[in-house]
Amino acid sequence: MRVGIMASVVAAGVLLTGGTALADDATPTGVELGLRAGYGIPLGSITGAPSGATAPAMSDYLSGMIPIQVDAGYRFNPNMMVGAFFQYGIGMLNTSSGKPLAGCSASGVSCSGNDLAFGVQFHYHLMPDQTIDPWGGIGVGYEILNVSESAGGQSGGGAFSGFQFVDLQLGADYKVMPNLGVGPFIGFSLGEYSSCSVQGASSCTINQTAMHEWLTIGLRGAYDINM
């Protein structure tokens, strides 16, 4: 229900067509810097599984994520921006009984997780000269999921990594200033972990891969340095 309400808010913002036109000399071009924060919902599986077995779900390890993302790009015209992104996601570990990380809830055990993603993206702004500017985006990148554990002076951990094939985005900027927009966004990424590693051991290849997704809802701010 919470996801549905927040998604509706984003969709409503994107569908808005009203707004006051900005001055022509305030129409954004040049360098754009952005910052995002929100909540990510894990979907799909970390890896595949042999026939008859159950694949380990993303939600078996993470119940959610708080992503913080930095965007940097260039708007070569008011409508189109090409750039790069870097995301650091604070993982919310699933330590429920029967889950792989259930031991993290034991006394004297400390666990943490994070999800890194970086890549390139393209944004298209529908109404850059209006106070409310809906936009859509698409990106590709690489993702690394890290989990670490420490207890009794000993530490360990592991990581899964692979390509993020597509990252679809939808949002709307409200121009609080001619060159500063703030607004909601929703993102959906599709990726596949193809390699893994264990702390203190060699890396490994995941032979039975599976698709996983992140559904992210949050708030984005973008600052344009007009050229």
C-alpha cells in the first residue's frame, strides 16, 4: 500500500502539465549536478538454483535499502542530459529466523551490508521552461552487493557483482529556483550478478545466474550550472 501511494504521487507529478514559464535565459543548459535519496525494495533472486531447488531471493538477504545517489551530467540542450551516476545504498539486512543472515541477530555479532552501483544515464525533460518539469531517464551500469560480519575479533564477508542492464526512471522537478529543481522520482533497475568473492579467499564465478530488480522511490534535487 505504501509503495502504491508513493508511486501515485510520482505519477501525478509527472502528469502535471500546468506551471509558470521560466525566463528564456533561465532555461537550463550546461553542467547538471544531482543528489537523490529514497528507499529501495529488492526483488528477484541473487543467483539461480539447481533443478528442484529454491533460488536465494534478494529479500532473503536484504529487506530494503536506503540509496544515496550522486548524478553528474551535461545538458547539451534544455531537454536532454547525458551523464554518469554513483550510488551507495545502505543495506537493511534481513536477520529473520531461518534466513541466511539470521546469525547476525545473535549477541556479540555485528553485520552490515551495502549496495554500490555506477554507470551512465540519459534524461529527457518534457517541459524545461516550466515551473514543473516532468522527465524520464534510462541508464546502464555495474552493481556490487557487499555483506560483512564480525564477531569475537574475527571478521568476514562476501560480495556479489554484475551488470545492471537497464535502469528506468520517471520523475518531476519543481523549480524552486530557475536553476534548482526538486521533486519525486521512481526507478526500476534490472541486473544480474555474475561473479562473487569471499573475504580472504579468491573470487568465484556464478554459473547459475538469475535476474534481480530494485524498485526505488525517493526525492531528487538537480542544480544546473548554465553555460
